[in-house]
Amino acid sequence: MTAIAVGKNGWISGHDDGKVSMGSNASYLPGSIDSVEILETIGWASSFIDSRVKVMILTDEEKTLKHDSRIRQMHSLGNYLALGDDKGRIFVIELEVMKRRLNSMHQIGENDSKKSDLRAKLRMLRNR
């Protein structure tokens, strides 16, 4: 085990093989897990392999982000999550803002598939 965190709604752990366990669920990131944290019911994990950094957000769906520097520390307090990286930068994420962004990303994906379906139907009608 390389990282562990406990929140009011459960726990999350990270392992050197890239496994992230949160409650009874397990996910994998490439590389070794550097840090984990829970913000309300949302799990966060960062991994590092071959100078590539990935950050996983564990909600109903897993989302993975890239970052340009290794994230060594994650801490949460109330509705805020703080991330610290190797370049000395600190990022503060507010829970409600993050939820809105994740929802808007999901809606954009749904809209794209609807637009794609409409375009396909228009092409089919033009070709008749």
C-alpha cells in the first residue's frame, strides 16, 4: 500500500501496482499510486509512471485527467480538495464547482451523440 485516506463516508487506498480501492470497488491506473483522498463520496487518486502523471476521479463513472507534474499530496477539508505537485504548486478544488464541470462534460458527450445521430439521419435523407 502506498497511500490511504479516510473520509466520513469511507476509505480509499492506493497500491504500487496501480490499484485504487474505495470501499468495495477497485480501479486501476498505470504506475504506482502516489496519493489518494476522498471528498464527500468522490475518490481521487494520482499515479506516476515514465514521467506521465494521471489523476483519476472516482464517481459513478471513472474519469482520468493528465497533469504535467507528479502530485504527491492530496488533502480535503469540508468541500475543498487541495492538490500539491512536485513543482510546488497547490491546486484547490471546490466540490460544487467540480460537480458542475463533471455534469457539463457528461451533457456535452450526450449532445455530441445526439448531433451525430441527427447528421447521420440527414445524410441518409439526402442520399434517397
